[in-house]
Amino acid sequence: MKFKSLVIAIACFATIAAAAKDLRTAVFVTEPQMHCGNCEKRIKENLRFEKGIKDIVTNLDDKTVTIKYDADKTTTGKIIDAFAKIDYAAEEVGNTAVNAGEVAVFKAEQMSCGGCAAKVKRTLTAVEGVDSVSVDLPTKAVRVEFNPSKVNVDGIKAAFATIGYNVSLFSE
């Protein structure tokens, strides 16, 4: 029974990985320009609810807003319209495709409850270069999508070790 659910979980994760999203990054400047923490907060709090937006990074020094978004769900035009809803005129100054990254699926034997799963997700999400984390408690599987130019599998294993977990890849 365990082997069957393990095979099903791996098949599900493989299907998800195969359907990689078309993630893009767009850089915007706004009018009026951002000049304080309140401007940053207003932009982040309002745009984060827009469909398809995955990440928002503001930079007061450059007065730019960098938005990572799913191109299958939104466009830069819709993002500009979202800025307009909060009284900012936005202009795109850059747009690039983002490498969807790599995916690793770990087996976390010590993970035994919802609290453990939440701790694993919180810890791994904080690692620079980790794009997404999904946890399947019944199979003890942790799927991590990451940017290999910022972090590798050993770095992710080290993050697990900080919370006392010894993990292995499902393929090991």
C-alpha cells in the first residue's frame, strides 16, 4: 500500500513538473514615484491579490517595482491596470522570461503532523532561490521548485538539517 501511494505521489509531482508555468518578470516605474515605506506597502498590499502575480519586489533606491507573474494568467497590461486602481501610472521598463527552475522531491520521515509540515514549508520558503514548496503529509513528500543558480539540492538539505530533519531524494 505504501509503495502504491508513493508511486502515485511521484507520478503527480512529475505531472506538475511537466506542466511548467510560463513565469515572467517585469520591471515597472511608477508616477508618482515611490519615495517611502508607505508607498512600497500600498503597492505590495494591493497588487498581491491580482490574478497570476507570484512575487513583488520594490526598490526605493531605483524607484522600481519588479513583479514575477504567470503569463498564462495575466499580462503586463493587466498589471498596469492594477497599478491604476491604486492611483499609480506604471510604465514597464523590462520584461524577461524566468527559468522555471528545477524540481526536487524529498522524503522527510520525521514529518508526522500538520505542524511539522508547516515548519518544513516555512523553513524552505525562506531559503533564497526556493520558488515554491508543497508538502504531502501522508507520503511525507516535500516538492521543492528552486533556481539552481541560487541554491542546489545540498543547500536545501542543509535547510532541512536546521530543523533536525534528515532527508533523501525520492530518486536516491
